[in-house]
Amino acid sequence: MARFIGIDMGAETLKVVELVREGAIMKVARRALAEHHKEPGPRLVEILREWDWDGVAGAAVTGRLGRQVQLSRIPLKQALAAAHRFLHGDEPATLVSIGSHGFSVLELRGEGQEVFRENSRCAQGTGNFLRQLVERFDLGVEEAALLAAGVAQPAPLSGRCPVILKTDMTHLANKGEGKDRILAGLIDAICENVEVLVKPRLSPPRVFLSGGSRRSGARWPRPTTLGRGCRRSPSSSSGRSRRPSRSCPRSRRRWRA
């Protein structure tokens, strides 16, 4: 039995997966996900030691901090596409990745065609930006997501400029607006910013969410937006896709579990 290790060194989180090959079959043996608090090296060494690194047949790394590891590096787009096809097959899909310092959309269309889009340098819509804002309420990201769950009418906030968004949140809080409505508005504003990278008439309807922020997204039972003018629920930690349901006025697609 041959063992292989894949490492994703994100700006805030470390993801490690072990694959084992038995004959012609390759399968996932175990996974690890941990925050590294800006020091990924010690945490990675700890995980690899626990996983018997000396017995590994091969390994590769991807992610924003991948250069810190002396292993073969896989570009993000290639890593996302290969991992998705390994787990979910070759059907067309849209992969939305929300990390700490960036977000992207990868469209896997028919006949091997791939279209990749990334956000600009603006921080709006990233996991780190979300964390900074919810900490203003003395909450973690998952706590904020749970508090926002079930809010029918989120507070209106800007979905573009981080400075204006912070100002809106402070103004509403000073007026006595409920914390749950403000946080629900924040989540919607960030989702609307990510939504810009999705092309409703072109992007494949099967949608998968990945990235370190997915952990909190798995806890968001309230709808968020994907596909302008539509509502969807974020993907679960199991990586289940979202399929289109009834049409909606602007994009003619509605996303749900």
C-alpha cells in the first residue's frame, strides 16, 4: 500500500490529506485542518510526524504559503480541478473558493475547458476581512454565522468598499440595530462581492464551496447569494453541491441544497 500526502498552506489555515493506493484504487485515508496563527511550519511538522512521514511515497504542496515547504508545488487552479474531479467526477461544476486573503471561482466546463477568475487586491469578501469585522462584536466567525442564522431581513450594508461597510456597521450599532441583523447583512454583503465572479448564464449549475472559510459557511443555515439576484445556502463541509431549482427574475436560476 503506497501513501501520498497533499498539503494546502493557506494564509490562515493548514489543510493536509493522505491518499492511499491499493492496486489501481486511490482513496482518501485521513484529513487534517488547523489554524496555524502565521506559523505554519511547526504545525505541519507536527501533523506529518503523527502521520509517519518517513513511510510516505510522495507529497506535494499548494496554497499561498506553499513556497515555505520544500516539495513539488501545484498551482491553485490545477490543484482545485484535480481534487474536485477525484472526489466528484468529471461533470461540469463551479468551484467557489473563499480563503483568508482571497477568493476565486473555477468553472470546470465540458470537454476539459476551465475558466479561472480571482478577486482583485481589495480585501472585501475574504475570510480575514470577515473575521476582523465580526471580532468588533467580540465574536468568532462561526459564532457570528450562527447568530445570523434565520434572520429574515438583514440590515442593508454596502457590498463593495470595506471602509464604507465598516462605517455602516458602526452607524447601525450606534443606532441600536440588532447584532444579528448587522451580521446577517455583513454575510450577504460579502457573498454579493464574491458573486461578481460567477456568471449565471455561463457558470455550470453544480456549485461547490472550498477554502478555509468553508468551515463557517457549513454553519450558515440562512440563505446567502450566489448568482445575481438569487439565493443559495453555502456548501456543507462534506463538499455537497448546490443544484438549480426554480428560476429567479434576474439570473433565471435559484440555488439551494
